[in-house]
Amino acid sequence: MKKLPLYLFVSLFLVQLNAQSYFPGRDVWEQKEPIELNLKSQPLLKAVEFAEANEYSGSRDLRIAILEGFAREPYHEILGPTKKRGGPAGLIIKNGYIAASWGDIDRVDMTFSVTKSYLSTIAGLAQDRGFISTQDKLINYVWDGTFDGLHNESITWHHLLNQSSAWSGTLFGLKDWGDRPPRKGTVDDWKFATPNAPGTVMEYNDVRVNVLAYSLLQVWRKPLPVVLKENIMEPIGASTTWRWFGYKDAWTIVDGQRLKSVTGGGHSGGGIFINTLDHARFGLLFLNDGKWRDQQIISKDWIDKATTSSEANESYGYMWWLNKGPRKWKQVEDEDIFYAAGFGGNFIVIIPAQDMVIVTRWLQPSKIGEMVSLVLKAAK
């Protein structure tokens, strides 16, 4: 047997040394002192203090916060469950270990559009299993009228996933033009506006995101929370406390069964309700290219696709935000960072270069770039 050249041996050793070796058990997550993780204690403490001092300014009664935050939407109302929120909470994970924590990390709270990154993952699982291909048109999968018409029949999974579909219609009584309308104009202007061509403009729109959830329900043929539980949350050792809700009237029949179609956000209620620790497990899975211990739970190929800039917006992939383009944080140079973001300052931030995950809840949204920059100072 030939001996490996010294340079190759050293390279392989370094790869093994840098590979993730620790994953938390179901009920135990080991914490280490910052110095053990090559982190500076004082900058890390400053980051935690910053998160605690910059709580989201909206009401802790999320019914009030939701109605105030989306007051401009015509006919907006709360259609799904809500829950009063807790205070600031978060985790900083380094090399798989907890380096710092603050607040009540076991508390289950709404997470709003962070749900979209979980929903995107359901699509990734479907592609990994050969159920869909992102370039396929939805009209070939969902043929109940949802994608009828010259405009809608050209929409692909790719368009829905990067929010450039411009899907036009009504889903469970909600009209696409009523969600986050332009700052100018009236209801009649929005109602009769010609939609953009699919793939040309990224428009943040929960009705269209919920069309994606509805379409994935048709493909999986069972409730999406069950798909998430069986294929993601159980393998990564998540708790049993998280829930995923839909709107009150979002029922459909699949294979003779009455099933609820869940939402990809919570600005009319619903979405995923989850604790900080479970968010961190989900983030750790993505940090490790979809692998948990020796199990490839979701493919690296999917994660690469999900974190690639879309044609319509350099800052957005498949329902993950990217630290580049128009939404790049001015305080943070690293463009390989990607993150999930939700109303009220909910974030899961993945920093591959530092082998870190940051989860922060109820941070003033405009402060996230500064928060991440403070954490990165601890890693220098």
C-alpha cells in the first residue's frame, strides 16, 4: 500500500479537524466557555447585551402588533392562531456547542416569515425524492384551477420559491393583490394592475407563499407539519413543542381526506410556533450542508440552490435571505452568510466561515447587521 504524500496527509487531517464533530442530543445541548471555542468573552458578552437592549418595539400582544404592522393592507384580518410573545431570547452556536444564550430559549413563540425557510425545505425534500423539479411548471402538478390561465400556467416551482411568480388569483378567500400592496394607489389600482411576468420581479407576498404550501400539500399528499416532523425535526432531535398552523378556512380534500393547508408566515396569524433551541437545531443542519451526524437529511445540492441569488433579487434565494445585493448588511463583509428572517425581529443566521449559527428572537429588525458584526468581533 502506497503512503500518502505529506501535504495530502496534512490536508486530509485539516479537513477532518474542521469537520463538525459534535451534534446535540435530543434533550441535552452542551455549552462551552468562549475561550474553549476560540471566542473572545468580552465581545461575545457585548453582543448578548446588545440583543437584550434592542428589543423589537412592537407590542408583546402580537394581535396588536400584527394589525398595526399590516394596517395598510385592505381587508386585513387575523385568520389563524396568535400568541403573546416573550422578551428577547437567543443562542450563539459555535462548532455545534452553545457559546452564549439569553432569555427564555425554551419558550414557544410565533416566528412569522422564518416559517418560509422551513417551507422551502419541504420543497427541497420533495426534489431530493424526485417528486418535483424546480424548473417544472405547477400546472402539471396542481390541475384544480389554481394555475389556470396564460399567466399562471407559466409559473414554475423556481418562481414560487424565490417569490418572483406574480401568481394572480384568490386562495382561501385571500386575493394576491391585497397582500403588501404598493405604497401608491388605491384598491382599484391594485385590483386591475397587470401582473409582472414570472421570474422578473421579486415581490414579498404571503398569499403566493401560501400557494406554494398548498401546491406542496398536493405533492406530498399529507399535512406538511407531518412531513417536517418525520423528515427534519425528529432526525435532528427537536422538541415536541413546536406547531405549524394554517388559516381557519384553509381546508382542502386530498385523496378523500380533509387536510389543512398551512401558512408560510404569520402576518394573518398561523405559521410555525417554535422555541429558540429548535430553531438553532434547524440552523445547525443547514450549517452542516444538510448532514446530521452520519445522516444526510437534506441534500447539499438543495442547500446550494436555496442559498443562490435569484435572478430577480440578488439578496434572496429559495426563501433564505443572503448577505449580498441590495439587502447586504453594511456592517458585515462576509457574503456567504445566509439567514431566515421574520416579522418582529426573528432570525436564524448561518455563518459557514466561522462555523456559527445565531438565533435571535424579538430583536429590533434594523439592528440585525450590527448584532452579527458584534458576534463576528468575538470570533477574530
